[in-house]
Amino acid sequence: MSCVSGVEYAWEQLVIATGAEPILPPLPGHELSGVTVFKSETDMVCIEGYVERGIRNAVVVGAGAIGVELAQALGSKDITTHLVDMVDAVLPNLADPEMTAGAIKELEGSGVQLHLGRKVQSLEGTSEGTTSQNSLVADTVSAVLLDNDERLPAELVVFAVGMKPNVELFKDSGLNMERDGIVVDGGMRTNIKDVYAVGDCVSYFSGITGERSGGKLATNAVPMARVLADTLQGGRREYEGFFNGSATKAGSLYIGGTGLKEAEARSRYDTAVAYAEFTTAFPIMPTAKKVKLKLIAERSSGRILGGQVVSGEPVTDKVDQLTMAVQFGLTARQLLGFSYSSQPWQSFYPAHNLLVKAAESLVSELRADTPAENSA
């Protein structure tokens, strides 16, 4: 039996899929009207309400994919929009700084005002007055104070700084939980018999390092659910872990990444990095746009640890190719044999392929005659 709000539900097998909720940091002023987070449809309706009310200034805190996309959307409504992040780059969890430098230019070109390497100290508010019954109306946000004492005017402040598992309901249940969620095995089983968990409420491992890793993405939740369905039918499939392939758009640029970023890889492995840059179609075609790829590999084995793509056209197909290489432990040498297609409107010349070219550079960097590479 499970008891919620006095109502009891009988179960033989219990699946927990309570997801995660956005983090609202307990900064001074976080309780002010006009301060919110952004994930659900309810959040969107709330933000739309402020836009329709004719606000003139907004601050988005967090320059990840959600923050970048929201800042652009608010800016497109002729709202002066500030984007704040404590890191000196945008999209820091998606790609490395040299791959997102163009996104900074795109955002600035669209009118979004960036405040990178800055922290929010507090939120300031002003009283909206009293109601007809003479009761005080809650204060509404009016400004954001940064750690360099800069004050940003704002009638709307949206925090997009991360997610936390929605597991408060189970804190005294006996479930094994880590900071990032409920601990499960490869079949999505918890430590309690016939209780399973999937999705953003789960704590799990990186499929690359074997260490506990953040992975609160829909593209991780779905394969978890597929594994669980197999488990419930008596199957033996196992979830392999997080690889975290994802993508977003900043202005005219599409940006995607997967696996480990360079700093993450270097903190664990002796690594090598290589790049390739072509166009998305034959250079003579009017639709041709630049596309750049970065590969990160373990030096001793040549194993691909991560990759990133920036292009004038959508990149999810290339991110998926990179994820497959990372997920199945392919090496730079093995990628040299990647069989690809070519067509003037859709790819670079047949003599070159973005992934193969980056792999060639990696093999050269890794000294292809090493024993580990020769055995790959």
C-alpha cells in the first residue's frame, strides 16, 4: 500500500517516474512576485502572462540550452533581456568554449545582453500597493544585483540553473537514494522488491566513465522506460548509462554535443583532440553553410570520448553519429572506415567526410603505430 494525502492505492509492482523540478536558489528576494523557473507548460503560461502585460525588462539566470532559448524568445518580443551565468561561456554543459564562441556573437547580435562570469547576489523588489480590502500585495521583483554590484532592471526573472529529482515523497520509504535521485540497477530495479524507477528522478552512471553523472534529459528517460518495459516482461536488457547527446540553436547557429567535454575528459584520461571543418553541401551550392566538428579521444586507445558540432544547419544527425561512436567504444582508427554517402545539396565532396576527416587528424595525433591503436 502507498498512502498520499490520505488516499491509499494498492499495488503489486510500483514504477516511480516523478521526474525532476527546476532549482530556484534561495537567494535574498527569491520569493518576490515575478521570480520563476521554466520547465512546464504552467511555467510557460506564467511567463507569457508577464509578456502580455507589457514588461520591458527581463533577466534569465543560467546560460544553458533552456536559458539561451528563453532569452532569445523574450528578446524577440522587444523585451530588454539580460542573460547571466557564473561561467565565462554560454552552453557550458553542451560544448567547449571555442565551439560556442559563435553563439555568443549570435546572442549579442540579437540584442541579448550577456553577463558571463557573474553571479546573482540578490533580487530587489518594490511594493505593488494594496488591494481594495487594504491588504498589502506581495512585493514584485524590480532588479537583479550581480556580484560586481551591477544592478539589472527586471520585472521578470527566470532561473534556468539546473534540475533536482522530485523524490521528497519517498524520503522515509527506505529507498536507496543519492543526491541526484533514486538508485537503480541496469534493469531499473530499486533496492526494494517490485519497486522500479525511471527518468529524471533516477540517479545513474555515465556510460563512459562509470561514475555517477547528471543526465536529466528526455532522451535518457525514454530508453530507461524501454528497458523497464523489458524488465517487467521478464527480459534481461540493461540500461548502459548516460551519454547525454543533445543540441540547441543560438541565432543562426545549431550547436550539439555528446559524451565528455574536453576538460572533463582531461581530468580522467590522457586525451587528444582534433577538428574538421567543411560545408554542409558542395561549396558551390547556394545552400552551403559552414560546419565544424570536434572529436575528443583517449590517447592510449584512441577510444572516442566525446564530440561537438556547430553548423548553419541542424546537427542532431551528426550528434547521433558521435553518440554511437562513443556508446559502442569506437576508436579513431575504426572511424577511418566509416562508410558515408554524398550528394551535392546535402554533403561535402565525396572525397571528404566531416567525421572521417576529424578521425584522420586524431589518428595522426595519436601516433597510429601504437600497440593499442593497431589492435583496435
